[in-house]
Amino acid sequence: MSTLYIGVMSGTSLDGADAVLVDFASGCNVLAYQTLPFSAALKQTLLDLNHAGVNELHESALAANALAKVYANAIHLLLDQQGLLPAAVRAVGVHGQTVRHQPGLHDGVGYTLQLNNPSLLAELCGVDVVADFRSRDVAAGGQGAPLVPAFHQSLWGNTTETTAILNMGGMANLSILHPDKSISGFDCGPGNVLLDLWCQQHLGQAFDADGAWSAKGKPSVALIERMLSEPFFGLVPPKSTGRDSFHAQWLTEHLSDFPDLSPVDVQASLVHLSARSATEAVARFAPKTSRLWVCGGGAYNLHLMSLLGSYLPKVAVSTTASHGLPPLQVEAAAFAWLARQFVMGLPGNLPEVTGAKGLRVLGGLYPA
């Protein structure tokens, strides 16, 4: 059986799809990486679908088709890069695009919704597709997130020091690896989602490159404290979040009492929000942490990385690039690993992280 798997991830930042080709013959060896941006129209549609709107079913179905085409293009680029035929790959693990995440709500079960058309993707790429990883964990009473801690444990679990892995994507989540092999993990708040939103509104740029703009501003302590009063931050794990909680209207409401703040000072406040919410979660739930490894797009925000270090002065802060995987490849590799877990009939969740009733095999198969 082939040991080659592909993982495809598109996160709440809505910037595009990351894809990796991984060989699991011995460890987790990334052979190739591709990233494809979303068109402006698709990005706007996905953003709109995070909230109730007109003709949602129609729009979401067409958006799922468009996503499958982006994913398929990324997969074919990986195969071409390595000179491989689709048959050489055992399976593709595809996360899909989260547009609603409300586990445990409404009817006691709730739901998490990742747009995708795995049937179309299987047709387009010619490889078995494993998709819809989060729903089974939610069905078992879990949050459906975060799922990456199980992968982090498989990759870096033999640690002799308490190590926190911070995925700073659109949202931020933590995995805490302990020397006794135990693990904890949870979403800790907004990562880049509000930073990107504000940057797009005021600079017309997709993101604040290197955090250079936010570094020029003067953060408002009062605004930061008000944002940190959001009840989510006070919850104990298991907990998860998304654009359902942290979005443009949420920011507008918090800014209503600060009409005189300049845009750059708001951006400076937002980067402190991301840094403080993450580091305070580390201090509260993993006070023995001695190392913090950062992945996701936030790992390239130099100002944010500096703030993480300043808020945790006794913790060695680095990116996952120093530990075997570049920051933008970690989540995609996690979904390649989850596809492998499915194929092998092994669980992909950690009940101590998500709150599910037990270990579950995650995902559904769409054969090529």
C-alpha cells in the first residue's frame, strides 16, 4: 500500500489553499508543497456565507464546486512537481472551508460546516478523497476542534519539556505537549482574522506584511481589555471558536466607545489581542511551558512573534520551521495524516482535547 498522502487545508483566513504531498514511510516527510490563492469573488462569497443571507443553499453549493476546483488544481500541481500519477497516492485528506462552527448549540448537538464537494474533487483529481473530519467528533459530543493536536502529538510528542504549539491562522489554537506524554489543546481566540480584516479595510492589502503597520501604532490598553472581556476567553477547555464569534460586527461594537482611535492604533491593539489571548492561555493552562513553537501565517508576522516573546519572557519562542515543518505546511500535513488515520481505521481525535465521548475514526471516503 502506498505511503504517499496529500493534505489540503484552507482556513479561516480565507487566503487560499495549502497542499502538501507527504510520505509517511518513515515519519512525516513532506515531498512537495503548493499554495493557491482564492479569487476575490470566491473569497467574498465564502465571507458572506459565514452569516445568514439570501439564497444561501445555492451560493454554498456553487462555492463548494469552486473550492473543489482550487483543491484539484493544487493536487495536480503537487503530482506534476514530483512526476507522479494519481494512482501513486493512497488518499487525499481535505479539510474544506469552515463557514459555520456551532458545536453543542441549538439542539444540544449543534454542527460544524465545512464547504466542500469531495465527490467532484475525487472526479477531478483521480485520488481517493477523505473529507468531513470534524462532524463525527461533534456527533460524539465534542467541539470538532482543534484536530491538529493529535498530529502534533504524533510528530513531536516525545518531548522532554512542556512544549506549546501555537497555530496562528485565522483563528489561533494551542497544543500542549507534556513530558509524561499527556496532551491538551484548545482554540484560544482570534489569530489573524481581525488583523487581516482591518488591514484590508484601511490599507487595501490582504494582510499586514511582517506586522510592520501594527508596529507603528500605539495600542489602546482600554480597547484591549474590553476585547479580552469577551466571555470566550474566560471559558475552560474544551473550547473552540471561529468567525461565528470574532467578525467585523464584533470589532465594530468594541470600537464604538473609541471613536478617536486612529486606524494604525486599532491595528496595534488587535495584534496585542492576538498575542495576549494566546500567551495568557499558555500561562493559565500550561504554566510549565518552556517552549512555544508557532505555525500558521502568524509565524511570519515579526511584530506578533516579538510580542509573544515579550509576554512569555521565560519561554523560548520559535517557529516550527526550526523543528521540521515550515509554518504554512503544518495544518495541510495534519490533514494528510488524518486521511492516513482514516485509511488505517485509526482514530483522529483526542477526547481530552475536543471533549468527545471517546476516540473516533474521523472522515468519510469518496473513492476515485
